[in-house]
Amino acid sequence: MSGTAVANDIRRLRFARGEMTQQALADACGVTRQTIIALEAGRYAPSLELAFRIADALGVRIEEVFQWNGAKK
């Protein structure tokens, strides 16, 4: 189970983009590979700015990368 209510499809989208490496994505977004690892594992929720950078680097809309799985009111 992930440690955050924000789920993501980063790994799937990386592989859909010609098996983009974690390092290549990290470089494109200005973060470390460890940040990408933590995001993919669900241990870390990105800032809004980083979420947009990731979506841009993957060539998709932010909604295609991140999903909110928080509690419903």
C-alpha cells in the first residue's frame, strides 16, 4: 500500500515512451532519480509544479499521470 493518497502511472508511462529511464525522467524534470523512485513507489506526493513537469516530460496531461485516491466526503 502506498504512503500517499496520490496514485500515479509514472512507470507505465515511462515504458510507453520507449522505455524512458528513471534517470532520463529525473533529468528532464530537474530532480534526482531517487525522487522518481519514491514517486513511483507511492512514498512521496509531488508538488504541483513537479507534477506538471513530469506530465510535460511524459507528453501527457497531468490527469493521465496522477490520480487522487483520498477519502470521499
